[in-house]
Amino acid sequence: MSLKIYTASAGSGKTHALTREFLRLMLSNGDPRYFTTIQAVTFTKKATAEMKGRIVAELSTLARTPEESLFTDDLCRELGISEAKLQERANATLHALLLEYTSFRVRTIDSFFQEVVRSFAYELGHAGALRVQLDSDQLLHQAVLEVLALQDQEKSDERDRGLAPGANHRGDRRWEGLQYRRPAQQVRQAARERSRQAATCGQGIPLPSAGQEAS
């Protein structure tokens, strides 16, 4: 199996070329369900919707009026079949695709790798119901509450050791054992811990990057 690499800038017709390649692959076999073995990956949901729409529209044109399609001549030449045979394959494939649209595998990189992770959830030590939750507000709220509780505990520890709360006690032997961090760092650490706990329960929640500060 040969590998084809298309290098092109924005607006140069990548979607057109990829649509032609997807059509060539799905019509290269006499099996109308052959499209279920093809995986196309895009960067954004918008690109996914655009590519799916283009493929279905062109497949419909090939099935009804192949003489109006821009891909007819190229596909007949590359597949070595007549226009009538191409139309027959396109019609059967379109019918199968509409019946099994969920098997039409054009998706974003994120959703593709989420599917891979779910397929190997047990091997990765996650619950089988692992899913990504885009709303992280609840997680951050829990993390902030934990940090505030931790700071109250640290101040209590200071008072128990006879230290003035909030003062700089570096070098004081009574300082030993107390771990002070900036609130933003504490929030991120608590949020990551919450995320790991959620993942083991079947919920994965993305966190702010290390360079982002919590307000």
C-alpha cells in the first residue's frame, strides 16, 4: 500500500484533493460497505462537517448524474472502470452510507484518540465509561475549596507551632514540615488530582495548562 502525502497551504484545494482520495478509496472495492474501513482525520469539527458534506454531495452526484461531477474522469481512469460502473458503485455505496452513517469515519484528531483510549480503557487503568467533559468549572470550584481549606489548615499548623501566620519563617527550625505554595499552584495541583480521580470513575476533565494562572 503506497503512502500519499499532500503538502499545501490554506485555500489551495486540500479539501478537494482529500475528497477525491476518499471517494477513490470507497469506490475502489465492489463492496458498498468498504467505506467503513476508511478513517479520515481532521483538526476541527468545522473541517469534519465540511469534508463529510463534500463527500456525500459528490457521491450523490456520481450516483445520479456522474457527467456533472468534477471527479468522474479521474476516478474512472484511476479505478480502471467505465462511467456506468462508477455510477453503479456510487449508487450502492451512497445507499449503504446513509443506512450506516455512524460508520462514516471522518472525525477530529481528538475524537479519534478518545475512541482509541476508550478501546483500551482497561489496559490504561481507566473505567470503561471514560469520557471527556469540556466544562471544567465544577472541577475548578472543588479545587479552589480544597486550596482554601488547605490554607486554613496551614495557618492552624503555624499557630500550633507558635509562628506568626503568613510571616516569612525560612531558616526557623519550626518551619520544617510546612509546605507553602502559591494559591494558583495549589489550585492546579488540586484540579489535576480531581481530574485523576474523575478519570478512574469514568470522567476525564481537561485542565488549564501549567502556564495559566488561576484568578
